[in-house]
Amino acid sequence: MGGHPEAPRIRGRTRGACALAVLALLLTACSAGEARPGPGSTPAPTVTPPAPIAGLFDVGGGRRIYLECRGSGPATVILIGGLRAAADYWNRTDTKPATVMQAVSENARVCAYDRPGTVREGNAFSRSDPIPQPSSERSAVADLHALLTAADVRGPLVLVGHSYGGCIARLYASTYPDQVKGMVLVDALSEAVADAMSPQQYAELQTSQQVPAEDIVAYPGIERLDADAVNEQLRSAPPTRPMPLTVLSADRRIAPQWQAMIDSGQLPPGTPSDLGAAVDKAQQISQDYQAHLVPGAVHITDTHSGHDIPLDNPVIVIDAIRDVIARTR
């Protein structure tokens, strides 16, 4: 595990576009006029779209997790944020012309949630009940499954995982293969990052991403990970079954900004100045690895974005999600 550092506050500033074909199914009546039920026929039942959700759900053990859902359609899209990213990451008001959650809800049911220990915009704490930290990827999968069950969120599911959220999406798909029909991995992290770095480089990367002690004092439940344990969970999980998969990879490298991040205090003093280049190389290898998880995966590398693609270029994420939904049908 590793990759680009993820601070509690996440900013984005640009947007872009990626055009994908949209297929419309036109139903026409015969020349005699609009078709009407014949004598004795039973009219088709009226399907009521599911109502929006925004609230806390009991996931067992006396804990509750915050979930919000909106929209309706042929699939249910689950948005899984990166490390310490809460549900509002997918619905930032400064993301134009539309946020990922807003746009996807026009054609599908879409849900986002606060993992315990995540941070909302304005440095507000997670709305979900805290758990001991560091947490594990398996506990994140168990929490998500319990949450979807408690809220009666039904599939077929399309999982969208950004950064560390991609690890959760992959393990969820391996654990519940009958529920997941497609995935979008958005500059996701993977076990291949560690494999592509020397042990010293990887240890330095983990040190550079430790939560400052003062942040833990202010927010004891802030999300933290045991990266080695997460990597082992991914390595030991069953392979991802064949499904529509799109991998979106950042094309703006972190190395040019690495020294400035050290100088500004975003990275701890003593962080090697050349580590950023090693991170970029490892993440590129990791992205290629994920693009070969299933046959026929789509790999989009021309994203005009840094690591936070859902903020830098939400349109390309929106189009990728819609394309995967179409391919699941």
C-alpha cells in the first residue's frame, strides 16, 4: 500500500471531458396508434423509484454508519472514497460543471458513505461511529456489507473506488462476487506499489504518510491503516471474477511538487527528495497491474488530472461509470 499522500483536506481545481457513446432505446407504436391493454389483460405494475437516503444505519455491535443515496436506474453505484475521504468527497460544491454523485444519480442509484475516521470538508469529523485505529481492509468490507444490508441497498452493484477505496472495492468484489457486476478503479492503490519499490523506499513512503501526532490528539479516531496487512489481504484474496472494469490513472506526476511538499510541511522533515519519483514509477506499475485484473479491462491514462481525478476531472469519472453500467447490461 502506498502512493500519493492524502491529507484530511482534499482540494481540486480543474475539470475536463471524455466523450463516450450513449445508446438510446426508442420504442415506437404501430401505425394503428398507441398500444392499449386488451380485454382481460393485466396492466404492467408501476415501479416506484427508491426514495433518497441520508442518515445513520445500525451495522451491529452498537455502531452506526452514515449513508446517503439518490437516483434510480438499472444499477446501484457505490462510491468508495480514499483514505480519510468521507461521502462529501464525491459531491464537492466546487466541482464543476457537475459532481460525480449528482451526475451519476441522473441514470442510476448512487450511494456514498462515511467510513469511521474519515474527514469531511471543513475538517469536520466522520458522521459514523468511531472504531479503533488503525483499521483493516477486511473490517471496511464487513462494514460496507453490513451497511448495504441494513439500508436495504440492492444490486446489481457497480463499485467505484478512489485511491485506498479501490482496495476496498477489489476485496469486496472478491468476497461477494455475486453482488458486484462492474468496477471503476480511480487512480487506485494496490499491493503492486510495494512490490515495485525497494524495502527502504517503501518504508520511507509509509513514514512520509503517517498521521501527525497533533492530528491524532485532535481526532483520536482518524482513519489510519496497517499498509502491510492491507497488502497481504489483497494478495491472499480470490482473483477478481471477469466483469466490466475501467481503470482511470492520473497523468500528472507528483515528483515535480515533492520538494515543495516537504518545504511546506505537507511531508515530514527528512523525507527523501527523490522519493516522489519512485512513488510515480511504482504507481504507474500498479495502474498497469490493475488494468490486467480481468480480461478486457479498459485503461484510460489520458485523464488530465492529478491523483484526485474525481475533483480535477469529474466528467471522465462520470463517463467511465456510465460506460461500465452500460457494459454490465
